[in-house]
Amino acid sequence: MKVGILGGGQLGRMLLQAAANYTVETFVLENDEQAPAAHLCNHFVKGDIKDFNTVYEFGKNLDAITIEIEAVNVDALEKLEQEGVKIFPGTHAIRTIKNKITQKEFYQANQIPSPDFVVTQSAADISNHTQLLPAVHKIGEGGYDGKGVQIIDSEKDIALGFNAPSVLEKKVKIKQEIAMIVAMNSKGETAIYPPAEMIVNPTLNLLDYQLSPAQIPEKVLWVAEAIAIKLVKAFNSAGLFAVELFVDHNDEVWVNETAPRVHNSGHHTIEANHSSQYDMLWRIILDYPLGNTNSILPAAIVNLIGEDGYTGDAYYEGLEDVLKLDNAFVHIYGKKTTKPGRKMGHVTIIHKDYLDLTHNANKIKHTIRVISH
Ligand code: ADP
């Protein structure tokens, strides 16, 4: 079976690692020949995943296509889908999710709990909706890793907003941020992973570290699972989805956003769950039975982020000390150049005891630094 992946980043890289267990011929479309996934596929095609003709030409002789990022040319995927190429997930799901405005409208239409919102066309527009403040302004398309998100606590912050079609959404008093990965196959059967809890770095607005299974009361877990499954069933498409949720101080659960693909919050599933999210997506694409999502041991993920003040050829200071730890698994994405804040890799730690996990996560954060010589 010939399967294409749009995008050659670290998620594509890990997807290709899992493909080695199956009989599949892999193709990657990506502009950067040095990208993390470029050398792991059977066929690398250089090209722009946002360009209609490039995506169409890439896909027309393939059996199936999946994505590792939403910023792809959905019109080309739709044409390919009409011509019989299987797209995972279906293009209607990618199209809805790709834009935060249509994504929020989808939640509303399907009675999925998500913070109240209005659509705005400019920053100035926010002043017509002060009843929603404190709020969060989210650009419709093009934002990622917190870069398309601005907190608007009061009217004095309005100028921080986006001058493009955006969502203005009520700010939730967050107790915990969790993510749930849900798999659905072509028969409509679903499998759900235990939730991961994100600990966000408030300065960089990036993930600090992650723990899974998240430590949440059973009743909150049931609600979160029910919401995530309902949402994925509403998309009515075979594929793998990551649903990011907020648990507020009243233990109410709200959907923040969904990704129609393998997700950073599922990296630990490689070592910590029976079937990883990557293995699961291959099972869906190849029409095999769904895998076992159970956790083998609790896990933490520490991201390896380019250190401030260093730009150039990446060097991983302290790597040997981390490699000496017997429950730590290092994943370096193979990006040549480091720069401040760039995601260069991650370390997964597994341990039966949560205190040990957080202790080790902190130790690793202080042991390894991504710098340049
Ligand atoms: P991205 O798509 O860039 O990851 P998100 O929509 O996940 O952006 O938002 C980034 C972060 O901003 C979230 O992880 C959360 O901490 C905060 N955030 C987003 N929406 C809200 C909200 N409605 N209320 C409170 N905080 C929010």
C-alpha cells in the first residue's frame, strides 16, 4: 500500500518509525530536505503542502494520505478523495478543524461543551464584545504553538488582538489542561487513550512537561472521555484525533481545540502504552484491528527546547547523563539548527510512581540543554 504523509516534521518522523512494523510504502511531501522525516521515508518529494497542484500531483498515485500538520491544501485533498484516494481523517474533518472559527462553530452545532465565543474581523472589533472579557483571542488560521493566541483580560489589552478573522472566546479559569487521543476506524469503532496532563510554561506559552495518565477524579475522566468520543463520532471519519480539554475549578470540562492527526501530547505512547498513537494510525490506515490503548506505566515528557541565546548547529549538552538513566527515552528530532524556543526533541520517562516522574522530569530539565558551539 502506498501512503503519503503531508509534512515532514517530528510527528511525521515518529509515524515513519512506526511504519517499519508494517508492509507499507511511504511518501513524504515537504519543502525542507533537512526536515526530521525526510530521510526515513521510502520516497521524499520536495514541495509545498499548501499548494494545490503540488499536493494533487503528490497524491494522485497513492492509496492513502494522512497529515502531520493542518496547514495543508484541503482543496487538493478533497479532489483526491473524490477520485478514490483515502484521506485520514476525511477532508471535511481537516477543513473544519483547520480554521478555529469553523472548528468552534462545529462544537456549537454538535453540542460539544466549549467556551462561549464570537467571531471577530479585527482587534478593534473586540470592543463590541466586552461582555466576553476576560477572553482569549485566537486567529482563525495560521496560529500554532501558542503564537496565534492572545489573552485579552480587559479593554486595555484590545490592541494585542489580531487584525484577521478570529475567535474571541471566554477565558476559562483552568485547573488542569488535558489531552485525549481518540482513534476511529472505518467501521466507526473507537479507542481512547488515557488523558495526558499538560503543564504549561507561562512565559513561553509552551508545554513545560507532561504527565500521563493525568491525575483527575474518575467522574471528570468519564465526562472528558464522553465528550472526546462524542466529538470524534460527530466528525464521522476514520482517523486519529487529539482533543485538548480544560478542566475548570468547578470540575467542568471544556473542549479547547482538536487536532486531526498524531499529536505532541501522545509522544509518550511509544514507550508507555501498548499501542502507540503512531502504531494506531497505521492500523486505521491499513484497516487492521485497533490497538490496545492501555497505559503500561505512567509517563512524563520533557521537551528539549532550544536554549535562549544560542542559534546554530545543535549540541545537546548533558545528553550522556540523561542516556545513563534507565527509565528515560531520548528522542532527538534531527533538526540541524537550534534557535531559542525551537522544539528539538523530547525525553519520555516512565515510572510507576508519580513523585518519581516529576522529580526525574525536573532533573532532566536541568541536566540537558540544547545549545550551539
Ligand atoms: P495553539 O493552537 O497555538 O496550541 P491553544 O488554543 O491551544 O493554541 O491555546 C494555547 C494556550 O492558551 C492553551 O494551552 C491555554 O493555556 C491558553 N488558552 C487557550 N484558550 C483558552 C481559554 N478559553 N481560556 C483560558 N486559557 C486559554
